[in-house]
Amino acid sequence: MSMAPQAEPAVVAPPAPGPKETDGRTRERPLALRLLARPEVGVFLGAVAVFVFFLIAAPTLRDGGSMATVLYQSSTIGIMALPVALLMIGGEFDLSAGVAVVTSALTAAMLSYQLTMNVWMGVIVALVVSLAVGAFNGWVLVKTGLPSFLVTLATFLVLQGVNLAVTKLVTGNVATDNISDMDGFDQAKALFASSFDVGGVEVKITVVWWLVFAALATWVLLRTKYGNWIFAVGGSQESARAVGVPVTFTKITLFMLVGFGAWFVGMHQLFSFNTVQSGEGVGQELIFIAAAVIGGCLLTGGYGSAIGPVFGAFMFGIVNQGIVFAGWNPDWFKAFLGVMLLGAVLINLYVRRAATRR
């Protein structure tokens, strides 16, 4: 009896490998979108565009000395824009930052001159006063729950009045006395207001401090626990407190950082010009805030970087000096800045939406 041959099972070839299916949540976004998600990318592109425009419109700007002037102008804004940006990432802003610069300079000048002290004593006391003003702003904000707009507006008005009234009372004038011949002046000037030569071009020391502070602020934001706290309290104060973030400490120290920046810029102004006008500083706080906003920081907090305000401050410097070198009417400067601010905000809004779109 013969047996029918059994059919061998058919060999099924494995399916050809195809693209891996994803549900959209694990798909890696393109590099371009990941770059656009960075808050400083939009302002970097804007700064490059403005720089190229003024290089063409104002050929004088191509000179090394002119660029040193632009960098100096940018650095005096940028040093203050950095702590203001950190504060904005933390969900607050400070309207007293401009007059606080003058308060610091007035304190150091009058204390040193009127009491015939070494200027370093005035510098140290001015630092204490500046940090105290920042701590006061932060303490009132966290204890009362008032908006930072109201708290710092009140501080702005108080400091503006005190600057004028105390200076007139102590010196009999609206400006402080010249302190250039006092002990310690040369050493303090070397730290806060000196210059150095680079290829025959005189560069102000504030440019170096600006870049150092920017690098330090970037490291703090991206590599430290304190940087995480800043983003957390800016994103949601209640959620941050629920996971153990010291909200009170973070808010107060952010305001104190603004005070430190005001002290440093105030010392630069004092040792650059040897005297201080008590009515200055009004309106500068808007420049600092605008540089941070142009740099990608949100007024609502929780978003931003330290590099963005560097480019924001550079845009201010290039526009300010570029208009002069181009021979245009400088009265258009503020109008140009307003257009630039609105344009930067709209571009940042578009960039964030494009970066988060699936």
C-alpha cells in the first residue's frame, strides 16, 4: 500500500522591512523644528538681518572703532537685560530697574564724597542698598500676592523721588560731586569702567563683563537646580510649590539679581563720568525689558534663555549707533525700536507655534 506524498509546508517569506510605524508621540521632530523651538533662534536671525542692513546703509559701521562703540552700547543694556530676563522667565518683571541703577551710583558717590571715605566703602554700601531694594520688591510680592507691576511701579516712584530729594538735600545740587581724586578711584575705575586695546581698537571692559555674565547666566539656567526652579516658578507657581520648589526663595533672589545688575551698571556710570545726575534712569527699565522680550522671554514666564537677551541688547546697540552712522534723524530711534519690538514678538510667536506644530 503506497502512501501519498505529503506536501511540504510553504515557506512564507518575511515581509520586506518598511518604515517603522509611530503614533506621533515618539516621532523625532526634524532638526529645523527643534532649532526653532529654542527661544534665542528668532532673535539671532533678526540680529543678523539688522546687522547686515546697517552694514550696507552705514558703511562707517564697518570700522573697528565703530563696532567697538556698538558693542559698548550693547553691553550697558545687556548687563541689565540678563537679570531682567531671568526674572521674566521666573514670571515677574521689575519697573524700578532703571532708577535703581542711578540709586546705586548716587549712594556710592555721596557716601564716599560727603564722608571723605575710600570709594570702595561707597561701592560696598551701594551693593548692600541695591540688594536690599531687590529683596524688598521680592518680599512684598510673595507676602502680599500683588502683581509685580504694582510692587515695582511703587518702588520706581519712591526711588525716583528719593534720588532727587536726597541728592539736593546732601549736595545742594541735582548732581553729585566729582570723586575722581578720591582714594580707591583708580582701582574701582579699572574694574568697572576701564578700556583695553585689541588690534588698535579701544574696547570697554563692560563688553567682557557682559559676555562673562551671559555665560554664567546660561550655565545657571541649563545646568543647575536653581535654573530648574526659575523655569518651574515661571511656568506654574502652585505646581512648583507642590513638588518642593522654594518659590519664596527663588522669587526674592531673582529680584536681588536685578539689584546686583543695577549696582554693577551704576558703578560703571559713576566711574566713567565721575559724577551722577539724580534724574537719570527713567525709561531705561523699558529698554531692559524690551531687550529681554526681543530675546525670546515671555511676559507670562516659564520660557526664555540668557543668550536671547544678548542678541536683543546687540540689536538695540546696532540700531542706536547705526542710525547715527547712517546720518539719519536720531528722533526716529524710538519709533524704530517700537517696530523692532513688535516685529520680534510676532516672529517669536510664529516660531513657537511652528516648532510645536505636529
